Amino acid sequence: MVSIIQWILNGFLKKQEELKLIVQNHDPQIICLKETNFNDNFATHLKNYEGFSKNRRASKRASNIRKIEHPNQRDKK
């Protein structure tokens, strides 16, 4: 079974420590983050995960999507 966490953050940086605790406690294969409020040149780093982003340039906030996968999960596709 695949474990997935989905969270509407409304700002990654202010929730980063809480996210790390959730990941540590639940060890999900996939994490989907909405409203990260990233700029185009910003990337997240969570240990043992790889991330993929889609940022809307026209919007000033609450429009970013970030998908983070554990590398082992990608091998199962």
C-alpha cells in the first residue's frame, strides 16, 4: 500500500519543521504540497526525497504545487 500525505500549507517555510515531524512519524512514499508560495528559483529539500514543482508566475501567492517522492516509490511505477 502506498502512503500519501497531502497538505495545503499556505507557505512552506513557516511549516517546514512541522512537515519534517510528520514525515518522520508517518514515513510517506509521496507528499503533495499545495500553496507553497515558492519563487521559481526555490527548491525544497527533505532528506531521502526528490521533489517536482509547478509554480504559476502570474500569481503572487498561494498558487504553487510541490510533489515530493521517496526515490524507492519512483522505481515501483
